[in-house]
Amino acid sequence: MTEHEHILSMLGLAARGRNLTSGEDQVLEAVRNGKGNLVIVAGDASENTQKKFRDKCTYYDVPYRLFSAKEELGHAIGRQSRTNVCVLDAGLAKKILGLIDKEE
């Protein structure tokens, strides 16, 4: 299993454990409420979307990374195409963040 596949499987695990939220409104709400520990935005998201999440995450001091593509993110969590996801569990977020940084 590659690093990329491992990250996607961990996102799926987070989704099944209800430690992940997706969709623009839900992710922004989690960031604002201090529940979000890592925001992942698809690399093929629009520049406006990337900027919106980068700015919000910077303001609220939440780690933010570009990773994968919309279709892969959605497939990993058992949904349709997803532009962004937010990991709610701190330990899982730290592990995923480490793997993403290692992959880059």
C-alpha cells in the first residue's frame, strides 16, 4: 500500500468512526467551533475554494493541506465527489498530517 492509499484509507476509517465531516458548510462550522483538527482540500478544487479554506484555517489556527482529487476524497469516505474534508479527532489528524507531509 502506498502512502497515498494509506492516507485515503485513514480518511475512510475516520469517516466510519464519525471523526470526519465533509462539505463546505460543515467543514467551516467545525473550524469555527474549534472541533476541526485538520482540513484537507482537494488539489483540483478551484482557486477561490482553496483560498477560502486556507484563510479560515490560518485565522483559526487549524492545519490545512491540499491532497488528492475530489473523486478520490469522496470515494475514500464512501461518498460522491468531495472538495474538502475535516478530521475531528486530534490523534488521527496528527497521524494523517504526518503522512501527508511525508508524502510531499
